Amino acid sequence: MPKVRGNTINLYYEEAGSGIPVVFVHEFAGDWRSWEAQMRFFSGRYRAITFSARGYLPSDVPESADDYSQELQIEDLKGLMDGLKIEKAHLCGLSMGSYTSLLFGMKYPQRCLSLTIAGSGYGSGANREEFHKQIAEVADQMLKGGMKAVSGTYTLGPARVQLQNKNLRAWEEFRRQFEEHSAKGSAYTFLGVQRKRPSITDLGDPLKKMTLPVLIMLGDEDERGLEGSIFMKRNIPRAGLEIFPRSGHTLNLEEPEHFNRSLLDFITAVDAGHWEARDPRSLATTV
């Protein structure tokens, strides 16, 4: 079972293919398995890497709530890249993984070729207070009753039911894998990472200074991510925003072909030097 010492813990990872590295960073409800459709597609062209974050088996699950934070996730990602001798990579994150990728790009831009930020923006702006309240409630349920105590409602939330509607088999696999997660690791991740991470709408100045190529992806039925995603598009000079129609939160599972093609087109453009900052004239008001 391949593991690398990432920061202070052992991280489970898998890789396939060769060439320019593409690192996939999973969401809260996922793990290394969430990216299988992307691993199969991109490993024929790139060195594709997927891993489980701290708190997600088979990676280490620290026992203390103090060992979970957004900053530790950033340093874990750096430790993974260091351990695999990856100097630079295209980073692709979904939801929780997109936050980690974005903040990693702010702190270590020299280690990034590009950032793909999918299903991001939760807990930012107007929905922040409600988001924090829900986090505390769900974390408490996990600690008391385990993952099955919350899977029925969590995996069928308003931005996740789309997967069930589109592909029942894929949704059943997603739910089964969610229930296999460590309840302690998941609850502490909720409390230490999601509840304490910054709001994207408070990051205007550092986003404006970001020079990395960025692709933002969002499902049009993933409404809680809308405010943060549009904010990133408006503030990151080299950002593009793609909206997936009739799609929810788990874009890579709901629409794997669309997701893969969009990501490939983006990476190809970046590698060819054709993803430039937008013309300032495009920001001018027209009448």
C-alpha cells in the first residue's frame, strides 16, 4: 500500500502514467477513489496522482481534533509533492480540495502550473453563518452515530441529489464509500478545516495578486458555491469560469466526460502558453 510522509502524517496515494504531474485533491465526502474516472483518462497523457487527505483512510487518522486544520491540509499537499519529488504540478480540487488547492496556490505559487477550482465557494459570503451551524450539527451526529447516521441526508442534499438522478450506480458507490470513512476523521475535518477556513469573499486582495492560470467549475444547481465562484472569477486575473448545466456539487462524478474534456482543454492551453490574463478592457461598463 503506497504511502508517503506528508508533513507530519502518512498519506496514501496512487499514481499512474508519466509526464507532467496532475494532482487531484478530493472533497469532504470523497477520498482518493473519487477521481477514478479522471485517473483513467489523464494517466494516458500525464502523471496522474490521487490521495486521501489526513483523516481519510488509508491515510493516517489523527486522534486529536487539534491535528486538523486548513493550514495542515496545505502543508500535507506540499509534503506529498515533496515526497513524490514533484517540483510543479497542475492541481485539480473539488470542494474542500479546491479550497486547499487555491490556498496552496497562494502560499506556494512556484509549485503550481495551474489551479482547477471545482465546486468551490461553500461557507463564503451570505451563507457563511448557516454553513457553520450545519457543520457543527453534522459533526456531532458523526461522532455520536457514525457515518451511516448522516449518509442518508448528506448524500442526498440539494446539490448532491443530481448524481442519484443522473447515475444511480455512481451515486450508490459514492454513498458506500462515504459510509466507509472514519467518523472521527470526518467530524474533526469538518470542525477544524471547513468551519475555520477563510471566506473566499474575504480574499480579494490576494486573489487579485494571483498570477497562476485558474479554471473555476461550478454546477448551476450548486447554488451555495455561486457567490464565491463569481467572486473568484472577478478577482483572479487569469481565471475562467465554466458553469455545468443541470449539475450539482460532484461535477467529476456527475459529468465525467465533460469534466475531463474541460480540464484537458484548460491544461493543454496552459502548457501551450495560451491562457493569458483577461484584457482590462473587458471589465469596462458597457451600455
